[in-house]
Amino acid sequence: MAGYRRQLYRDDAVVLRVQKLGESDRIITLFTRRHGRLRAVARGVRRTTSRFGARLEPFGHVDLQLAGDPKGNHGSSLHTVSQVEAIELYGKRFLGDYPRYTAASAIAETAERLTPVEREPSLRLFQLTLGAMKSLARGEHATTLVLDAYLLRGMAFAGWAPALAACAVCGEPGRHRAFSVPAGGAVCPDCRPPGAAHPAPATLQLMSALTSGDWGYADAAETGVRRECSGLVAAHLQWHLERALRSLPLVDRGAPAAGAVPAPGGAGPDVVPPRSGAGPVAGVNREMTE
């Protein structure tokens, strides 16, 4: 619009992703507290003389001054970073720790996928994302548990939470043994579709604990149960996203459980046949019904 001048505004954000632009600039994907996900150009941050290039690295929590229309009514969708102050640069703590770095990458990618509309505020998901980064940085819990808790709670915000305390099809209450990703979670014997997974009861209990924040139970879970839980969570998320997350197969989930059959690319066996565009998901043996 003729005569429009870009306004300045401040917000704090988690840096989700950075991309090269030209010879010295970067496009920064930000998840902000009050304005949702947006992209901004950081001029000259790849130069050695940049004043704030090191502050705009993935996984950092930063306070920014941005130039642009926060509502997106005028001008380019790309804002411009004019000032950055570091609140906590969590990425520095992950550089030498492969499990935590890959888990943080999966969290950042999931946050971006769960905010498909730019500049749409999502305060609860922002707080969840920031809390997950803090937990990873502090090493409070196993990295896979933090990641799976984030994925389960993020899906709950999106309306995709798997049914765990009742049948996903008929609603019959109880802890059911079968789990069907296309059906939406645990299913009773009458509603169990062909190809449903049959995880250990402790696996579904772990999923419930991670959803509710029962870290005492989650921290005591065995490695095999954690891996099985991760497979179900990853399958459920990618089914609803209708695409695979590139970072999930890279997450270090420890040694495979005895008897597990590896799938291509280092992931675990498929839980369900993936939708178009989705790759194999880690973790649970598929058991065909009789």
C-alpha cells in the first residue's frame, strides 16, 4: 500500500529454523508468544561482524524487535529483525549431545507443523515448546520421554489426542489392549480393526503418564516400553499430519528391544501402513488380528 511504513513491535520467541538467504542474510522461522509462527529476515547475520548473528540459532529463546505488520494486513509476509536480545540460548547445550539435539530438532519441526497458519497466536503450544526446550537443556528427564510428552500434548492441543482411557470407536471405558492409529487410539475387542497393534499394557500406561505429567511413572519405565511408546506416538502424529517428520528417524532412542525387526532407514517396524507421503515410523510390531 502506498505510503505504508513498517511498524516496529517486540515479542519473545523460540527460534525454530534458519535458512540461508543471499550471501550474508538468513530467514529465521520464529514461534512467538503473542503473534504465533512467523518468518523474518535477519540482515547480515552470516557476516563475522554481525551484532546478533549468534543469538539467532535454532532452539534459542530470544526477545526481538521486528519491523513489519504483526497482523499481516500490509506489506511482505517476511518481517525484518532489527534487534535481538538472548534470554536463553538452549542450542549451545545441545551441540555436543546428539540425542538432545535430534530431540530438539523434532520438537521444533513439530511446532512448525502444528502452526500451519502464520501470525495465528497459540500461547499454550508456545509455552509447551519453550518448556520442552528448557527440560531438554536441564536434563531433567530422558530425552525420548520429553519428546514423546511434547508430541502427545501438542496433539491434544490440535485435537488429535489418542484415546487411551476408552475405546476410540464406541467409547466403552476401560484400558483396552489393542491400538489402532487410523481409529484414533485404543480400541475394544469388538471395534478392533485388522492390523491393530497390541502393545504391552505398560506402554499405554506410559502414554497416559506422559500426557498427564506423571513423571514418576514415566522415569521408571523400562527401555523397551519407552521404545514401544515412541513408535505409537510417532505413528499417531504422522498419520494426522499426513506427512513424515524428517527429524524423527534421526532421534537416538537407545538400543532396540530384543526381537525387534529393524525397518529401512534405521527406524523400527511399521505400526500401520503410512499415508501417502509418510515414511516408516519407529517402534511397535504390527500384529494382525485373527
